[in-house]
Amino acid sequence: MSRGEEILIVGGGIAGMTAAAAIARQGFAVTLLESAPEFGEIGAGVTLTPNAMRGLDFIGVCEEAAAVGVEPTLQRIQHWQDGRTLVGFDRSTQRATYGAPYITIHRADLHAVLTKAARDAGVDMRTNAAAVSSEGTTVTLADGSTVSGDLLVGADGVKSVIRQRFEPARPHFTGHVAWRTLVPVTPDLQDLSDHPGIIIGPGAMINRYNVRHSTIMNLVFFARQEGWNQEGWTTPVDPGELRSIYAGWCDDAQRQIEAACKQPMFKWAINARRPLDNWIIDGNVTLLGDAAHAMTPFLGQGAACGIEDAVVLARALAAAGSIAEALDRYVAARHERATFIQTESNANADRMQGQDTDLFGLEGLRNEESLGLFDYDPRTVAV
């Protein structure tokens, strides 16, 4: 294309910010609209596997993100009753094996890296710009003003306004609830920090990993729970709820619960989207990240998929002769993989929270690495 086209992105989260930086680096004029009063990220930690880190390399920030994250050397999956290791992982060879690191990072730290990359690339970044509707490639904001581009990209998350044009259905409750908090790594938790991982049991699991140079542990508790499906990440938690759900779990689990109960803790219902048949309207409107394929977190690939989308879309725009052709290339390269990961993420929850924990992994582990997801390279995949 001529590079005179103007690209309009709605949503300044991980996927939208990566897309803004990646597309602008290809020479396009990019405007990014964010509803919040300032750029930032709520939440706690996120895992970025080598496939995602290759995407960050495309925008020149792979090592910058690694420097503010943590590269774990060991991980394990433990049994809920006695804490014994069911499966162990050696992560010390990730760079040698995949040519990119595996990191755990605070979302705010990652977002700061991405925001700087977008600014450095010349993106027109606007806050207090909440999209309420769109028509064609024009977005109407909450204040009544409009913004237009030659291409409209919906990167506005699981409750995407832009996705409403593709289907009227709202996000659906997956049957899973999560509780999250950050705890300081104190001497009594050092052994858990040194060996991060997941404790799994019937209908529930606990995930722990380090952020901020291993001074803080990110704790996330998952359980199947019906009857409460409130969205958002900021609902306060009654500590007694966690103690009740994980009563009878091993000492490692109890130590994490007690540490979590001393910190501000929040819960949220995990909502997701069913796969769309297509991500294109009229050859000039598309989706990426959670707006396109919001999934459960049980493969740790949600953020990675959004980063992959962003890089592939940028490359498709650079390679194609028109926006319509670029979107066709983008969807052809991304739709099958994203749909596969959506499906496998749900299946992995069933595997990890099955009723007979003793059988986990005995018939061969089926996870993000064994499925070959780490091998994917958004920098070079055919577009």
C-alpha cells in the first residue's frame, strides 16, 4: 500500500498497544483511542511465552520487557492433597530452544514498555476516548465527537463495542471464577517463589509466579463456581471464601491462601467469547486480541494471541496492495490458530481440574508447549 492510509485502533490494552506500535513502525499513520483517563493496565501478572516474545521483538522491545520481568528456570504442577510434584518443567533452556525468552511480568510493567514503543513510533494516542458505537470506519465517542480512519481495528477487549457489529451476543460466563492478589516474597514464602507453578485439584487450581525481579509473587486462585458471574477485576474478596474452597488442600496451598488473605484481593468471573466465523466487515473493519477471541486463561495464551495478532496484522498491511487484501491475509494467517487455542484452553481447564488428580499427565501432557504453541513466530509466518 501507499502508507497514506490512516489506521484507527479502538482499545489501548496489550493487544491494541502492540498493534499501534507495530503498524506505525510499518510507516502508517495510527490513531489509538483509549477509554481510560490515562494509559495503564489494571490486573497483576501475565505470562509471555516465546511466541509472544518474538512478537515483542518485532516492535523492538523483547529484551526491554524481559529486563523488567522474570525468566523462571523451574516450574512444577503439584497435587492438591500432599503437594507432591506431578510434572516438572525446566525453563532454563527457553532461549536456547526457542530463540526467545519465557517471562512472567506485571501487567503494568509490560504496558509501560508497550506504551513507550507506541509513542516512539509516532502513534497519535488519545485518552478519555470511550467508543460507544461505530459505523463504517467512523467511531462515535462518549462525548459525541467522531474519529475516522481508512481501517478500523477493534482491540477493545472481551466487552468490545466494535465486536457488536459482528454479533449481538454478549460474553458468556465460563463457569470459572478467579481470585487474584500480589504478595511480597518473605522468607517463609521463599521456597514457593524459587519453584513457581500450579497446584491442581478437583474443580480448582492455584497458580503462582514471580514478578518485579522476584520480590513479589502473583497468586491466582481458580475454581468452578455457579451462581456468581460478575464481570470486572475489582470485586473485593471475603477471605473466608478462599479458605472454604481450598479446605483440606496441602500445606503449600494453605501458605499461599494465608499470604493472600493479608493483601488486597479481588475476584472476577471469567467470561469468554465463542469463535467468530470471520473477523472482517466490508473489507475495512477487523478485530484482534480479546475482541476477536477472548478465551479462558488455562493455557496462558490470551495476551500472547493478542500480540501475535498485532504483529501479523502489521505485516499484512505492509505486504498487501489494499486494506481489504491485508485483512484477508491477516485472517487467513490468524483465525485457525486463535480458534484452536480458544478450544484447547477450555479443554486444559478440564484436564487440570479433573476429579482424579492422580491421573494427570500419565497419558501424555497436553499443554501449551507440547501443542507446539511456543514454536510459532509472528515475525515470519506466511501472510
